[in-house]
Amino acid sequence: MKLAFVANFPVGDIRSWSGIVFHAHQACVANFATVSVLETPWLDRVIQKIGCYGEKVGIDLLREPFTSKIYNLALRGQISKISPDIIIAIACSPKIAALDVSVPILHMSDATFHAMLGYYPTFSHLQPRTVKMGDRMEQQVLDRCAAALLTSDWAAQSARNHYQVPVSKIHVVPMGASLSALAVNIEPRRWSVQIGLLFIGVEWERKGGSIAYDVMRQLQAMGFDARLDIVGCDPPASVAGTPGVFCHGFLRKDVAYEAARLDELQRTATFLIVPSRQEAFGLVYCEACAYGLPILATRTGGVATIVQAGVNGFLFEVEDPSSAYVAAILSLRDNIDYYHEMSRHALRLFEAYFTWQAWGRTVQNIATQIVERG
């Protein structure tokens, strides 16, 4: 089967968008006979540059109809030359909203426009025109695509309820963990005397860093040996200077010594704690599953598709206090067998659902059904 691949970032850029486009492309190459990449680099740069000026007057250029029409002109010729059986579009609604081709399209995204409105800070306080155009574009994409590959039940529910997408077109297909080559020979986790909390996130507040810090401080106040390792961001100075807090900055998986440090932290922690305020999906939870690391997270956005309460971790409400997290941790300290079982469940869930190999196989199966249907 011949597949055309189009995305919101270059396929060779492993650092952009947590490596999602890179890994998705690799998974497609492994599962389709031919994969051709549709590229519009010059147009992407021009729109990005002009878009900066539009933002100053409240216009999101990517949501404007004429942007999709320009992309249609840029992509239609490439598609005609390739003559693919099917197209997969990775989180690039502006590129496919007005795409005038007869080839079926698989639309992959971690959220709908409506689900993000007023949820993420960047989707709050948008101009009325941006809201109108964004919602209209999302409807066009969901109407146009042959299948919507959404990464969570949360995103799928929005597609069904707000955009009235038929259930038959919606597929919940979680993304895979973006792992370094070091993530091999992982064994189920054992409880350790020191309670190691691992926080990974580039946005301290949105990812719930202050909650993670409070949990560590409460455990220490109760006399437990607890530490908090922070990866991805610089916390407030008052946090960074606290005994038991270790800041590692942003660790890149394509830099050997940084990847080795991250691998060590993921192997030795007792819990991943990322109590996000907003989270469309959360690859960091998939990565925790790959390491058999029980998770402390919030029931928000698409998190519950990855973190199953009482199975591979605990889910808390966004408004829950840090004491609720402490109580959950101590409940496992008193029932270590349950902790070990959580770790085993995390590994099983990873192998079944949260690898890029599993993602690629699912996409290939869906594509085959659509092409055979004609």
C-alpha cells in the first residue's frame, strides 16, 4: 500500500513535538510498502513569519480559510505525482482542511479545537474570529477525513459530541512512548526505602510541579526519606534550594550522556508524579509505563486513557490537595505487593498499547480496511 505522509513538523526533527512526527513516520515506514513525505517547508516558514504579525492583531493565520487553500495548491500537485492509496495527516488540520483530492485521509490528533478552547492557557482569550474559524476548520477536517485517529477517549468524546462525527469514523489510537535506545531490559519495579518522586515537564505550573514539591515536603515532615528529581524545567528558586530536591534541567534523548541520566532516573524512581492542570495526552505517562513506573497523575484531558486508576497508578482530581497523593503513596508502602503489581501492569499496558510499533500496526489495519472498502 502506498502512503502519503504529511505533518506539522519535519519528519527528521526528533526534538519537535516530543519526537511524535519522527516516530510516527518511522512506524509508517515499518508498516507500509511505500511512504512518501509531503513537504511544504518554504510555505511553513512564510506562514509562521507572517503569523507572528497576525497574532498582534488577534488573527491566527493558521485558522484562516485562505491558509488552507494555499496549502491545497502546494500539496495537490505532490499528491498527484505520488498517486498514493491513502494519506495520513499528523496534527496538521490547516494542511488538509481544503485539500481537494479524492484520496482518503487519516486525520491524527491529540485533541479537537473545541476541547482545547478555554482549557489550555494558549487556547484561552482567543479572538472571536479565531474561535469561529478554528471551529469551522476542525469541522471541515473531521467531515473530510475517512477516519479520525484520536489519541484519547477525551478527544474522541469531543469529536462525537461537538462535531457530530459518526462513531464508525472515530478510532482511539494512543501514541507510543518516545524512548531512547537505553530503555531495554526493564524489570518490574521493587519498593525502595527512599521514596523517589520523578517530575518531568517543561512547564512547572501547568504540569503541577508545586503539587509534586508539596508531596515531597509532607513526606519529609512525616519522617520519610523522600526526594524529588525535576527534569525539563527550572523550578522557582525556593524549590530548587530545598534539601531533597535535585534539578536536572532539560535532558535530550539524542545526546548520549543526557539520555543516560534520564534513563537512570526513570529506572530508580519510586513514582512518576506529574499532576498536570491541563493535558491533552501526556507521552511522559507512556514512558513511565515503559519503565514499569507507577504514576501519580490527574484526571484531566486524555490522561485517563493512559493512567488507569488503581492499575498502573493513581488518578486524582485537579483540585485534590497534596495530602491525597501522600495518602496514596503510603497506602502502597503498607501493601508492597500491590505496588509490585502496579509496576507489572504498567509494563503490560506499555507493550499492548503505548509503543510506536502498536500504533503503526493499528494505523496499517485501519488504512487497509478503508482502501479495501473503496
